[in-house]
Amino acid sequence: MEELVLTDPVVVPEKVTAKYKMLALTMNTKIELVPGKQGAVMIQLEDEHGGLFNHTYVGAEAKEFIQFINTADFSTHSLTKRVLNKLSTDGILPGTVVGEPDGTI
């Protein structure tokens, strides 16, 4: 399974988080979570302790994200890797994606 290894681990009292795996990706072109900003991409990650991290792109950022996913060539990088890399490149959770795609549930 692919996971994001953080450049700077997230530190919670008595718990250090250094890795996240993607749990869920939800894309909606119509929803308006923020007034005047239509569209949302919601990403849910799980750390190595079972803790959850959620990030939501809204409005124009969400629409750009959906277009990016819709036009991606998944023969070179998996959907999971693309999402984790996006979170890293955008500075949400800087780090490096490691591991191989895992198609099992």
C-alpha cells in the first residue's frame, strides 16, 4: 500500500505521526460547502496510530483537482499516489510517497 512519509512529522502530545494512508476520496462538482464556492474534493487519511486527517479543496481548487484527476494517465502513477503527492506539493502535508499500489480491500 502506498503511504505518505512526512518531511516533518506531525507531533501530538505523546504521539508522533510520520505516515498517512489514504482512506477516502470524494469529489462533488455541485456541492457548495462554502457560500459562493461550488465543488468540493474531500480527502480522508489515516495515520499509523489510527488517527484521521481530513482535507477539503473547495471552489476553483476543487474543480482544478477534479479536472487533474479526470485527465490523468494512471499507467505511470496510481490515483492514491497522485492524491498524496498533491497534498504534499500543496504544502498540506509535505513528504514523499513510498510503497506500491495496493488493489486489495
